[in-house]
Amino acid sequence: MTRPLLNRRLAEFGTTIFAEMSALAARTGSINLGQGFPDTDGPEEIREAAVRALRDGRGNQYPPGPGVPELRRAVADHQREWYGLTYDPDAEVLVTAGATEAIAASLLALVEPGDEVIALEPYYDSYAACVAMAGGTRVPVTLRPHEGAYVLDLDELRAAVTDRTRLILLNTPHNPTGTVLTRAELTAVAELAIERDLLVVTDEVYEHLVFDDAEHVPLASLPGMRERTVTIGSAGKTFSFTGWKVGWITASPELVSAVRSAKQFLTYVSAGPFQYAVAEALRLPAAYFDGLRADLRAKRDLLSEGLAQAGFEVYRPAGTYFVTTDIRPLGAEDGFAFCRSLPERAGVVAIPNAVFYDHREAGAPFVRFAFCKKTEVLEEAVARLKQLA
């Protein structure tokens, strides 16, 4: 056959870097600090809630298309209690197969071929693929390191908007850089969206993983943004059950209806029993969320300090469970080559940040490590990495 088998919109993507690096970790017996999944399960009472749902026959058959009512109510209650946002659980909440499907369904529903989608670069790799599948054109606006953190240039964001711009795809807390956009920055984004009549899709799956003085501010909570924002949440990162793939969107009835039109032809429904368990998880007391943050903050500090001692320049994150490093102090400049050699050199796997960039040269010397692992695993990884110093 002369015509390529793979749709040309996806030809540039290939196998994800996560599959490559996880396979490399398994082959070499290295500590995998590449892919972002915890190495322990979440709260025992939530796992038991899933078992109870299975045994009670709740969710073993197709759940309702929008999601089980218990979870939709819990999501609405969560948004109200944490952020003062009021959503109708029947018309303004949609349960998805994780945040990844929420992103895909939102972009497939809201983007026409030729529309431009602005995304903060570096970005989670599914963003680019979903924009491509929708026929849109991605327009990266690059977060750049400055004084120990990554920052958004609001003038660059404004300059990226054209008459063809349909929406801004925003991620805060931001993977992979760990940046948490401030209220002032989000206010500027909101003003731009209103001025240019743009939609905004916000990926907020790390909403409860913010540290120190950082504050998570949902864009939808700002004046004029509720009716033009699709907010994406997920149980995986907050409750350490990434394999359950339970996510959701909250938005106006019109936006939810549009996204549901695309979502129903993707998975249709998923994770029936787990939806009931996540409904219980969202109602855990504040002490759970405080404990989660404290645990991850300690692990962030452990890994960040160890990486600095190993010779990396470290950008200590304000959110998420990833830390970005600059490898140039170690005499390296190519993140791909560095990450592919690191298992043999130090028995640790990381991810080259360049995979999250359109402008590969901007991300070339940066490498991401995950700290959502047991303390003893991080301590061993730090000991191994110190060989590089």
C-alpha cells in the first residue's frame, strides 16, 4: 500500500515517551521516576468503597451516560465547598474516563478544523494529539524559567491570539513545570478571553497538590468566566487511584451538552463501581487533603535537595508531583540522550521535557522527575543520583 496506514494528523506522535521510559526502567531494573503514578494505593476506605459497590451490584452494568448521580452530586458539592462555584449536578457535571478523555472530548466538541488552540508550553502530551484529532492548529505559548520558577509572559499570550483563535487550553497547577498560576495571571487570562470572545478549557487535575504559599484559583470562579470555561478534574491524582480513570468536567449546560455529544462516541461510559467510590472520596474531611499536601511537600523537598546535591539546577515546584531540572550544570544539553543513558549511569529513569514542547530546543536541557513515590524509594533514587556529582 502506498498510502500510510496511520492518519496523517497523528503521524508526528508515535509511541509516547512514557511507554519508552517505563520499558527502559523495567529492562534495567531502574527506579522509575518518569511516569507520574504513585507506588502506593490511596485511602483504604475508598478502596473498600469500590469493593462494596462491586459486591452490591452498583455500576457492574452500564452506568448513566453523564455519570452516576452520586458522583455528579459529589463533584458539584466539592466545587461549591472548596471554591464557591455552584453547579447543577444534572446539567452542569459530566463524568469522563479520566481527565484524558475529558480533554479529548472537549477539544473534539469545541474545535473546528482550522481553529487555533493556544496551549502553555511545555504541555501534557495528549494536548497536542487531541488538537490534531480535532483538526485544530496548536499555538504554543512558552513558560520560561526565571529566578527558580517557570513564568507566563502575558504579553506573549496576548500576541498569540488571532482571529482564528477558538480557545485557550490552560493547565494549572502545571505539568511538567510545577508552576501554579497566580490570581493576577488568571485574571489577565480571563480579561483576554472575554475581550476576544474565547473559550477556555482548564485542566485542574492537580488542584489539591499545591504547596507553601501557592493557591489554586479555578478560572471559572473569576468574573465573566463561568459561562465560557470547561473545568476538568480527576480522582487519580488527588486520591492515588490513577488506574480507575475517573474524571469529570464542570461547565454551563450548553458547554456540557456539547462535550457530552463527543464523549458519548468515545467510551460512552466507564468505571461504574469506581464512580461510587470516588463520590465517597470527594467527601473525605479536609484533614485528608491537608495530609496529602504535607506528605508530597516533604517528598518534593527530599527529591529536590537530592537532585541539587547531585549537580542539577532544580526548579522547586509550587504544585503537582513533578520537579523539573536543568542538566547543563552536569555538562549535558540533550535531555533525550541524558534520560536514555541515566538508567545505566545511575539506575534511575526520568522524562526529557523536550517531548512536551513544539519548540524542542527550548526544552532540550530540562528533565522531569516524579516524587509521588514511597519515601524509601526516593531516598534510594537520591543516593543513586549522587553518583553524577
